[in-house]
Amino acid sequence: MRKFLKILALLPVLYLIVLPVYLASSTNTKPCGGIIIDIKDSSDYHFVTRKQLLNLAYGNSARILGQPVKKIDLLEIENRINVLRELKVAEVYRTIDGNVHIYADQREPVMRVMPDNGGDYFIDEDGVVVRRRNLYTPRLHIVGGNINISSAMLSG
């Protein structure tokens, strides 16, 4: 009876060790089945599009689909997407089914700024200045006049 209890106690431990190792090895060899893009608040502010994120994900490599998921550099894709100032958060991860997921959270602008010297910008709740793109213009309060938007504000 004592031997039976030891074996019974050993089974969950083996299960917790063997199963993750098996799943990790089987998912790393699985080919990438697709890229799934989830843009938060895309119905409110259309600052980035799925096509734009997909182009950034592919970058210089013309092939992600069909590649083994362990060969796909997720950090590199995430760094390319994080270049967009319109995004507050961009995360790239893979799931056990072999898909690469891109999650993007857009900034939420609180005002539109139109300086006298030209330009069209948005400022979000964190004070980040974003250049206006021609994709979509949300209805916001417009601030105009003698406003200086420096290049440091746009890059940092």
C-alpha cells in the first residue's frame, strides 16, 4: 500500500515535468499558421491599420507563414511595430497552435493641435504628440495659434 501511494504521488510530478517539455518541443517545430492582428480601440481611432501592422511584421523578410515558429524573431517584429508613435503598447507573441499574434493598443488623443506655422498633431492623455495621418480624424477639441511643436517632441 505504501508503494502504491508513492507511485500515486509521483504521477502528478511527472505529469507536470513531462507535459511542458513535450508541448514546448512540439510547438517549436510547428510551422507558423498565420498572423492574427488585434487592434484595441480600432473602432474609435483609426490611427493604424491591419495592413500597416502586417507590413511592419514582415519587414524585409518576405516569409513568416510556413516557417517553424522557433525561427521567427518575435522581438524584432515587436521592435519594428513599436516605432509607431500612434501605439501605446505593441506586443507580439505566439500561441500553442502555431499562430503569431500582434496586439496593438492605440493612443487615445484628447486634443488636436494646429499651429500657425503649419502641421496637424494630436496630443494624448499622457502628453505624447503624434503627427496626424490621413487615415482618420476623430472629433476632438482643436487648439490653434502660436504653438511650437519641436522635433524633440515628435521623436521622444
